[in-house]
Amino acid sequence: MPPFVCSDSMGMGELSSCDSLHWRSPMQPGYARCSTITHRGLVRENNEDAIAVSAVTDIPPTGWTGSLLLSGGWALVADGIGGHAGGEVASRLVVELLRPVMSMLTDRDAVAQALTAASNGLFDTMDRYSELRGMGTTIAGAVLQRDRALVFNVGDCRVYLFEDGRLEQLSEDQAVDGHTLTQCLGGLYGARQINPHVRTVRLPDGAKLLLCSDGLTDMVADEEIAAIIGSDEPDRASLLLQAALDGGGLDDVTLALLEVTGR
């Protein structure tokens, strides 16, 4: 097995201690506030999700809260395909392959090229490690561009925009009947060109972006997600996770919540 498998994240079903365990960095002017969290849910033995942000190299398993540059800051959420060999490896490897180029992604062509290269990296790894053949991952990402954000996804990881009390799904689910993926990075069918869904959206002060795996959206309705994001609670990332666990926690749950707090 290759040496880039990370250990599992939290395994408990309650989050009463999450606030005290979060690592927090000081907020700074001209930055977006960001909170991340990941959890293996209540059923799975391993967490096949991965998450990364531009501000830190390693996110503690219990989550991270800090700030991202409004110019070039970024966040990624990846969901290894459950039931496939090496889903845990695939999600983490893709995140690390994309990390060096994320701040340079400015348009759809650049995103497609980077994701195709990352997917090809999975196939190269499968060629070297036969036990990982068939591994794959879905992904969602956002790159901050001052007053705008470039967002993208492959598969069923999602990106939402919350503005003026309204939640809008920016991503496009690449799945049939909400279950069978029509596209992923890696997988069973050999190297190919990746065709991501890409959008650029305006980010006024107070706007929020949510990136998440389907472990959240399969368990929590959009209306409840909107109510939590729009609340005055200080740790809304943990509340979103708890809502997914309360809904059954049938899958890994990973999310990054970004808020533009002022320029």
C-alpha cells in the first residue's frame, strides 16, 4: 500500500467537544472566514473523504477554523467512491495532486486540465499498486478571486452559495437518479478527459460558500442546511455535521464553510 493514506477522523456520534478541539487561526482583513470538518459518520469503518484549504498544509482531524485569502485562497472537498478499492487513497491523493495548482486556476479550461491530470495520476498509481485498481473520487472546489469565486465539481460533491437568506446550488450533480455517477476522477474505465461543471459567481460581503460531500446532502435537506448557515450560531460547520449524524450518518460527512466578512 502506498504511504499517503491518512488516518481516520473522528468516530464519535456527538459533537459536544468539537468547539474546544477546533484549531483556530486569527482572522485578518481582506480574508474570508473558513471552517472545515470531516467525520466518518455512524456506519462506515473508514473515512474515504478528504479536505484541503490554501491556508494550512494539514487540517486537524477535528476540524479547522481560520482565514483564506480573498485573492487566490481555495478549498477542496473530495469523496472517495464507496465500495471501490482505495477510495480513501483516491480522495487524499487527488487533493494533494491539485494543491500546487489550485491558486492558478482561473477558468474552465484550466480546471479541466488540472482535474484530468489528477485523474491520470490516479491511474498511474493504480498501475503501480494492483490492489488499488478501480479507485476513484468525486470532488468539489472553490478558488476565491477577490469579489468572485470560481467553483467546480465532478460527480456529486456539491457547492452552494448562501446570500440574502437564499441557498443556491452552484454545482451540478453528475449522477443518474441521484445515485449512479456519470463521471469521477479515476475509476474503472481508464484515463480520459474530465469534463467538470464550472461556474464563476459574484461574492459580495456576507456571502457564504458551502462545499460538501454527499454525506451531508443525502442526510440533510437544503432547507435545513439554509437555516443552519443563516443562523447566528458561532460553529455552523459542527451544526451541519450534527444534523447529518442526526439524519442517520450513513456516509462520511465533510464540509468547508466560507464567509466573506469584509474587504
